[in-house]
Amino acid sequence: MMIALNAKNKLKIVTDEYIEPEVGSRLRALWERTNDMIISWILNTFAEQISNSLNFFNTAAGLWNESQEHYSQLDEAPYMCVYACSYENGIVNGERDQRKRLVQFLMGLDECYANVRGQILLMQPMLTVAKAYSLIR
């Protein structure tokens, strides 16, 4: 997403480097149109249920920051490279596997557990599958 925004010269709006012009400024209408376009791009990358819960953001920067804060903990991209075999890397891999198992378990639950699922995913530090199961039971 960052690459696409940068290629379209829109990244500074998301990173809040381009300050929102004051109401009445000549640049305000252009900024609003660009901001709305970026918000729609970001929302369209999410599943409908998630994007509906994010519709209240007025700025692309606010939406971007919120989505990064809540969904980046599930991002597996940093773990896609090969690590040298060491104790520390074993711990990192174990934590990643625990997160993966927890997400698989929670996504397999019926919709009647949607509220509990959301609460468990927001917990810091992330729970183990066994602890999540005991909360749901």
C-alpha cells in the first residue's frame, strides 16, 4: 500500500506530512478530494465487516494510523525471511506460531463469538490458544 501511495504522490497525506489546509483555503477542496480518495483505497483493502467499522475516520492519516495500530500485530511479513538457527530466533518463531494458531482458532469460531474474538485479539500481550479457549468456554 505504501508503495502504491508513494507512486501516486499521495504518501505524505497518509503520513500526515502534508498538513490539512484551513477551511476557506484554495487548496482545501483539492485536499478533501484527495483525502477521500485515499480513505476509499484503504477501506477497500479490508473485508466489508472491518471497513464498516472504520468508516468514521475523516482523515486518511487517522485511518492509516488506527489500522496500523490494530492490525499490524498480525502482520506476518517480517517473518518471511530465513533466520539463522539460534535460541533468540527460536523464541521469535515460537511466538509467531502461537499467534498464528490463536488467529486460526478464533477465525474458526461461530459468529456468535465475534465480540469475544475481537476482545481477545486486542489483548496485549496476545493470549495462547489454551487461555483463549478457557475464556470462551
